[in-house]
Amino acid sequence: MLTHLAPSNSRLYAPPFDSNSSMDSSSDTEDSDACSISSSSIFSPPSSASTSKTSYVPSARSASPVPSVWSLTSSMRAQAFKHEYGRGLNNYSEVYRLPADDEELDRLDAQHNMFMEVMGKYPHCMEEVMTDDIPGETKAVLDLGCGSGRWIMDVARDFPDCSAVAVDLVPMQSIYMPPNLRSEVDDINLGLEHFYGDFNVVHARLISSGVKDYEGLINHISMVLRPGGLIDILEFDFGIYDENHQRIEVETSKIGEPWLPRWMAFANLAARNRGGDVDAATHLETWVTNHAAFENVIYEDFWLPTCDWRIDSEFMMRIGISMRDDILAFLKSGRPLLLSSGLPEDLVNELEANAARELQFTKAHHYVRLQCLHARKRRN
């Protein structure tokens, strides 16, 4: 593993990280405009914010009824969202501290387009899994941590006879939701027992920073899936890699270049201190391969350049531009995570500005590593 030492002009820094510390946040008044969303559960507070064990209270959890339409009024927005450090965050989990506002949804939409170009829309076996081959069974797809909902809305449109469910810490906000898709507000750290045996496909993408026990989540997914069902996961290890695919290791006790790896190291630590399982990507293959419920495990690494430095490939140049734009937006999205961890605002500004400058002008030869896995649940 390649270690990059801080340059001689770097300075020491004593991080004030404390998983229980927080800074005062500002609260903005919500507008009263209403929009319609398809939803079947509304904002019941989690029964516990301090444990990764399931606390399943049927009266407080969705029973997954048929779709209905809710009007997202200002009072409901106040329950679902809070405003901190200039961004709209979920009001349901203190673990996941990335925004859930329009700016973040736009970033996730663009990211989805990039991912489809790199790795395709679905695993190769999706069509087989979704084939209507069992009389009386409606195929069902669950998206955990759906974000902007682009993936699950694609599924609902591509497989119009299926039942699709999107779960996140805030309701989906699209007015274009297909009629066979519903949005449920829930914290998956509380468990998935209410979904056991109900789904043919379970999908999760980049949710590790909000999941306390990812290995436990995989076990839940094994119970949620029907026999022959598909688990489809994509995660990121909160690291930056050099052009030889070696992780760039930097310390949070020093401030200096390389700036993007430095920023990411602070984000990694902040998410970890909040309880996120940020190392999950590294263990996905082992956890699923060793789980007795799964077979036909397919694992892939995707190495995406952080900017347009791959001049040897037109495709990688184009992906590098998309990845650069995604990271530039992610630097802004990470502000609530970093500021709420206790980092001074002037330091957050310095890290962000220098990382952005490094992306835009120095064209450092860096990669982001995406770790993807899909597998089938055994039929016996």
C-alpha cells in the first residue's frame, strides 16, 4: 500500500472529533408549497437512535400497504427535514449526515447517469429474476437508501407489472413516480423484519456512511429476498487511490496536499465517528460469499478517474469529467458532516477550496474505487 507523507509545508492539526459533539445549527422556515408524492408510511420517529439492533414495533413501522398519495405540506416537511449549515438534512437519523435537498438530488441524478454509462443499468441476471415464472407471484423490488430515486423509478418503468418500494430517511420528492412504486420513510438500522420474504430484488447504493452494521444488513437482506432473488450492492470506501490503484494514506493530524485525499480522510473519520460502517465496501465480497444464503457471487471493482487526466481514453476522459463534477458537488454536500463533527469552518473551507482547485487545475492522477457485487439467494 502506497503511503503519501504530508509535504514539508503542511502543518499539524489536532482534530476535535467527538462522536457525541455537535455545533449549533440554524433552522430555516419551510415554504408552504405542497407537492404530491406516492408514499405509504409517514414520519414515525425511530424507537432508538443509539443501537444498531432492530427495534421493531409494528405500530410504528410501515405494514407496506397499497400505494397512496400524500400531500407534502410544510408541516410534514418540518417533520422530515431540518436545516443545518445551509443544507437540508433528514430529521430521522443522526448517523447519516449528507443532505437530502434539491441540490443533493441533482448531484445523485447526474451520478446515476454516470454509473449507468460505466456499469450498465442492471446486473445481467435482472431480466431472469424478474421473469413472471411463478403463478400468483407479483415480482417485487426494494431499493434501500433510494436517494433521488432514479434507479428504482427506472425499475418500475422497465418492469411495469412489478411492485417497487423505495426506502429512505426522507420521502421521494418526484412528481413523476410510476403507479407501481411507493416511497417509505424508515431507518434501515432498525431492521427489515417487516419485509422478510417479500422481494425478488434488493438494491443498495452508497449507503455505508449511514449504516451502523452492514454485515447485519446483508443478513437482513438474505431474509427479505425470496428464493432465487437478487442482491445488488454498490459501495465506496471513502478513499482516494493513485494511478497504480494504491490507496493514498494521509493523516488528519496534518493539513496539506494532497488535498482531495486529505478531505476524504476527514470525511471518513467524521462518518465513522457518527457510527457509519465506512469500511463496508472492503468486506462486501467476503460477507456475501461466506453467507450460507447466497450463491453465484459476482464482484467487480470500477476505477473512476477523479478528473480528466486519462488522456489515453476518450471514454475515461468523459467519465473523469463527470466524476470531477460529482466530487465538486460532494465537497459541498460534505460540509454538514464535517462541521457537525467539530471541525472549524475556516478549516473546512480550506480543505474544500484546495481539493476543488486540485481537481480543476492540477489534474492529479487519482482514482475513486467503486466496489460492486451481486448474488442470488439459494433456492434451498
